[in-house]
Amino acid sequence: MKEVSQRERRTFLDLFFPSTEKYSVVVVDDDDYFNRLMVEVLNDFSSNLKILYHAKIKLYSFKTAESFIQSFQNNQFRNTRAVYFIDYFLGNNKNAADILRKIESDKRNRVVIISEKKNYQTAQETIELGATQFIRKDQFTNFMCTTLLEEFVREDASNY
């Protein structure tokens, strides 16, 4: 009996949702508790996406706008599709709009701004600067972020 290699082994889902994309999932939040919570939830959830869509996902966590911008400018996320979850208010008189002005908008990536304040002008400003989503930071934030991440990966897989 011939043994099937890992490369030849395919599942039923591969016919509908194949993906070999590499993803960088980035959390930028100065609130230590929320940052760790988001990373833990996204890490647990991404293991499901790895199984379902064969996506290669790596998580990154930043607590300051400066550290994120430095990593971005050093091309740490190059050659991957990126999903950025960025808190709007980042301390040190920095906010997500400051980050969006420093990074170039790329249609291959997603930028989700998370804010405790529901403010139409702030949401509009970040969308105009290249954010793809603006969501409220509340008890449903983790669910929203995992849903948006899966939507992004699934969209890629269906275009494969």
C-alpha cells in the first residue's frame, strides 16, 4: 500500500477553501490587560483558521505606537497579508490616526481601529486614512475581531 505524503493529503475543505497565504496579525494597544487578552483570544482562534484554511498565521503585540511604527518601517510584516487591530487612544499623545499617517495603505491588508468612544468624526477620519473597519471596544470586541479575521482569511481562500 502506497503511503500518501502530507503534500498529497487533501481534505474535502481544500476543494472549497484552500489557502497558503501567510498572515501577520498585529495588536497595538497600550492597555496591558486588553493587549494580552486580544493576543490570547486571537492566538486560540487562529489555530482554527490554520486547520480550516491552511493559513500560516503569526501574531505580534505592541504597546506603543512608536514600537509598532518602527517594526513596520523595518519591514517586519513584508511578504505577508496583515490584519492590524489598533486601539485608537495609545497614550503619549498618540492615536491610531498618527499610525495611519505613517504607514501606507495597502488593499491587501486590513486595518481595524478599536475605540472606547463611539464618535462618527473619529471613525470617518480613520477610514479616510486607510482603516477598513472601526469598532467599539466593549464586551463584544474579541468576538468582532475574530469574526473579521476569519472573514479576511476566508475571503482569500475563496479567491484562491
